[in-house]
Amino acid sequence: MSKYGVMVMGPAGVGKSTFCASLITHLQLNRRSAFYVNLDPAAEHFEHQPDLDIKDLISLEDVMDELKLGPNGGLIYCFEFLMENLDFLSEALDSLTEEYLVIFDMPGQIELYTHVPVIPTLIKFLTQAGALDMRLCAAYLLDATFVVDRAKYFAGSLSAMSAMIMLEIPHLNILSKMDLLKDQMRKKDFKRFLVPDTTLLEDDPADHLRKKVKVDVHNSEPADKDAIMSGATFRQLNAAVANLIESFSMVSYLKLDSTDEDSVQAILSYIDDCIQFHEAQEPKELADEEFEEDE
């Protein structure tokens, strides 16, 4: 009997837990069952109490205190400890029926999705046939306000592409916090950011602003952020990253406003389609007007 799940991941502060809460509320309102798994050992506050919490197994605070590790090292240790105690997951998930959508709320440390092989090992365990046999997809969130600064947008897109390559499961890239962008950009301009391409660097307002500020790059301190970001090398780096993303042609984005139920339903329809939840219908496309104010 197959199980169904979604891993909600992305950098810190992009609204992963908020989306998980909105998704659970939506499922409950539509009489669908959800099982909420918190895998962030640093998380403290939840709108919906997790059905399974990694902090019942190991706490990041305890690891940092006892082993004298920093936050990132402590988090990796917590996941390595989880890998040694996978029965913590299997015992809780094994009895779930195929009516449940298992929602994994993941940490925000990017290295877990890009170059540390812990999450791929976890995914292999969850999806292994004959065991939990879970149909799993990734929902990778990126803050929609990053589009105002192209360097952040392309850095986020690169991390999303890296996760896609490393995790090797069906993958959705999502621009979250769309409600915060309504007053910052016209909808016809925002459409360009749904598929990253190098032309977006040509009219970067943040870059234009940096050029207006006179910074002596040659006589500045090495740690001077403004000098670094005003230099030609930084622009060349952004161009190289943008070209790499465009050449792979893997990354495209959906839009999410966690405060809007129709928006959450649209994302859920894509999740259901990815994992083939029962007889999943075609994903629901939302009209732009449902995300953007009238011009």
C-alpha cells in the first residue's frame, strides 16, 4: 500500500512552516487527512502541533550545548543521528493509510539540499519499495521578494536547481509570500521571473542603485560588502550563475500566497499531480488577478 508525502524545503525565512500550516488547514477543511512531521530540530512555534517531531528524538539546543557545535554543524549532527534511528520515522508512518498526505517540514540550512548527502539517504528510505513505499515530491520555496534583487533571485534559483539534481524526486519550485510583492512590481513584469533567464540581469534595479553609489573598489576593505557587490567580478559571477541556470533549463516557478485558500489549493493540485494521489486531476492554474491587484 503506497503512502503519499511532500517535503517542504527551502532557505530559512521563506515561509515553509506557514505554508505547511495553510496546507494542513486547507486539507482539514476539505476533509482530507494530513500527518505533519517536523524535521527541523530548531523549530519552536507551530500553528498546528506536529504529529511527529524530531525534537522528541534529538534537540539542536542539546547538541550545541553538549558537543560545542554551531547551528549548522549541530543540525547536520541531528540528521545523522536520525539516519541511525530511522525506526523513529517508520514506526510512526507505517500504520498510515493511503488517505493521508504526509507533510515534512524541513530545516532551512541550504547545505542539506545541495552537497551533504543526508537528505537523499532519507528520501531513499522513505521511497523504498517494500518498506514505507512513499510517493514523495519536493516543494522548494523561495521568497518572491528576492526578485527585487536579481543576485538573490539567481542565487536562490541555483540552490533550487542543485536540490533538484541531488534529491532526484518530482520537484516543484515555488515563489512564496506573493502577498508581499503586490505593491512592489506590476504583474506583467513579474511573469518574467517564473522562468529564470539571463535578460533579467539587464534591468536589475539593485545593480543600477549600486552603480549610482560611488565606491572605491580598489582601496576598500576586503570585507566591504558594498565594494564587493559594486565590482565587475560580482556582476560577472551573477552572469555566470544566470547562464548556468538557463543552460540547464530545469527551473520554473509556481506562485504562492499562503493567506489565499485558492492559491494553496492550486499548489496542492500540483503536489497531488506529482505524487499521483489517487486519481489526481490536472493541476489548477490560477488567473493572475487572483495574485495581483488591478493595475
